[in-house]
Amino acid sequence: MKSLGISIAHNSLSAVLWEHTLFSSRMEGSCEVPCAEPYGRAEDIARLAEEVRKIAGPGPLPSAVLSLPPAWTFLRRVRLPVSDLPRAKKMHLAELEGNLPIEDEEILSDILPAGEPGAFLAIAARRSAVEKAVAAFAEGGFLLDRAITDHVSLLCAVLSSKNGFSGLVFSGLNDLVALRLSGGAVMSARQFPAAIAANPEELRAGIREILDADAHGASPRASVVFGDHPASLAELLPQPDPFVLPGASGNASPLAYGAALAPHFGRETGNFSLRTSAEAESERARERSRVRIAAAVAVIAVLSLLGTIQVAQWAVGKKVSQIRAQIRKEFTEAVPGVKVVVQETAQIREKIQSLSRQRKELGADFPEPTAMLEKVSRSLPANQNVSVRELSYDSGRLRLQGDAGSAELVETFRTSLVAAFGPEATVTVQEAEGSARGGSVRYSILIEKGGNGRAS
């Protein structure tokens, strides 16, 4: 599996191509292009794409993770009445609305686990800025899987070499960012513009703020520094460990490196991803793929049913031929030399009635298979989450089994079947129970001849 990490800095764009296999992980290459204007423009993105293609070789580029700079983001530590991440992701936006210097409709955000039940670090960005960047990189030829931030990239980079790290992480690569980690979780964070280095007292006060919960402002036992750190922090970071890229990685961007690793640290980052239009389009593509798969399964089931019915009809037809041959033989033996006239003998009428009864028992007098399947196909609710996984036919009874998004959709499907088959058939929902797969409903519908078209 290959992943591409991209970081946006004030003066440059960087990329790292990472390959992860079952037995090893390695960096395939890295590149960096200077920006003609702050944070780059379309021409800079196009040049970055050219450099990445030189590393990746022919064919489409692998999916990319885009890391957004701190200057575009807002940090808030939030406490919620829930501890599980899925519900917290849905609830945390209410804590941000009205508390950020942007309109509520402009907020794009996600959260990181903060190491305590109910505590999370929310990272938000302006919707228009994120979607503009996403669109620009997509037009430049990149296939974006998600948009994260430099905070997440720094976390992934540290955890790649120091699993479960506890201490301070400081970065001077792209503005100034400080994270306090405990057991690999971000307990608190601050970010500052690079210009704050000219005001050392304010910078020290900000760093002490995130250290307050750790030995009352004293320096933690360990610290990792990305790039250079201001001399004014020498007292707070007396012996920091400089972050070193693994192997012969050269001058690759640690932020792009961390972004490339983000897909492999989903548990630690809570699969952090700012919701973007690109991600929504990716979700729509996955939904289309699921619909195509469900349609293919339904077609296979329909073809299987058609084959079963045709075999049954062939068997009935063969039985009819055998009965007719037997009648002809018996009549010829009883009345030698007389031509068989089926309508004129009581014996033949009895045989025909017996055959009719057998056809009814086999269901051979039910509508033609193609007509039945056409009615089922027309009855499927359009553009709804309803699939048919299996069809079976036995003694004139047609059974449909599949999945639906809700019990209401199952009833809608049943009502459509009633209208399609008419009053001469009974349509019964025999089962409609929730499934463990994504909260869908698994149903079973029986269609049989006779009745008033209502479920029993």
C-alpha cells in the first residue's frame, strides 16, 4: 500500500511517498517546490505533481493526505457528556458554534482523543479555505483521501518512532506549534505565529500554559523538537530530542512524512479528517460502488431463479409428454385401429385433470417467470437503499430476501409488490429484523398465488 503525504507551508509545498507492506515500511522518495506566493498557487501545485510523478513512476498517483498549516486552524479543548468518539464527533460542533472568530456555517472541524473520558481536542478550519485548497490540489492531479492539519501530522511523526510518547512536542517548521502528549494522546495544544519569537515572554507564557497540568508548569521529562526552537525556550526545553526522519530520508519534510503515515495511525488519531467536499464526493463514489455490487448480486439471484423456473417448466413439459404418450398407448390397446381423439374419452379427461392438478401443485400455472421478475424489478423503490440478495421459487411461491435501510422501506417495497401482482396474489413480510451491518434491516417477503394482496 502506498500513501502520499502533502504539507502546505508559507513558502513551499512538500510531498513524501511512503510504501507500507506486510513485512516492511519505507520512504520511496520526497520532493519540495518553492511557492511563488504564500501557501502556493495552481502553478506550484502542478510543479509538485510533476515532481511526485518522477518518484511514483507511470500510472495514477496514490491517494494523498493533505496537511493544512496552523495559520488556517483554530484549537479548542472541549469536554462532552460522552466518551465514545463516534458520538463525540457528532456532538462537538455545538461546542464550537459561537466560540470561533468565523461564522458557524463556515466551521469545518474534527476531534482528537485527549486521553481522558469526555475530553477531546477540537481542530477547526474555515470551510471556504479548506475546500479551495482541496479543489486546487484535485485539479492539479492529486487524489485526496482526506484533509488533516499539521497537529495531526506531528502526532503521527512522533508516534512512528516513539509509540505512546509522553512529553512536549514543539515544532518551528510551519509557524510554532506545541503539543503535550500523555501516552500518545494530545492532552493540550497551542499554536503561535512565527513572529511571536520576537516577544519571548509571551511565547514562554504560552508554553507554560500547556504545561500547567504537567508538574505545574515544569518541563516534562521528555521533549521532541521539529526544526529549530527559539533560544527563549531553553529554560523550558533544556535537553530536547531533535526529531530525526527514519533511514536515508534526506531532507524530506517531517510534516509531509507525518501526513503520509496518517492512514496507519487511525486508532491514535481517531481517523481525524476535516469534512470536505472532496471527502463527500469520495463517499458518494463508495455508495455508487455499493449500489453496483448490490445490483450485480440481484442480477445473479434473478438469473439463478430464472434458471430454476425454466428447469421446473422443462420437467413439467416432459411429464406432460409422457402422460400423453401413455394415454395414446392405453387407448390404442383398448380400441385397436381407432385414432386417438383426446376430447372424446372419459379416460383422457381424467388424465388431463390429473395433470392440471399436478401443474397447480408445482406452481406451473403461476405467471411466466420473465413477467414475475419484471414485476419485482419495477417494484424496487427507486434511488433507495433496498437490495435483493436472494430469490427462490417453490410450488408457485416466490420468496425475496435482502437488505433495506429501514423497516419503512420494506413496507414501501411490499406495497409496490401488491400493486404489481394484483389481488390474485398475497404478499407477506415474513421477517424484518435489524442487521449488524451498518444498522440495516434484513427482510424476507413471500409472494404466493391467492389472497387479497395484504400481509397476513
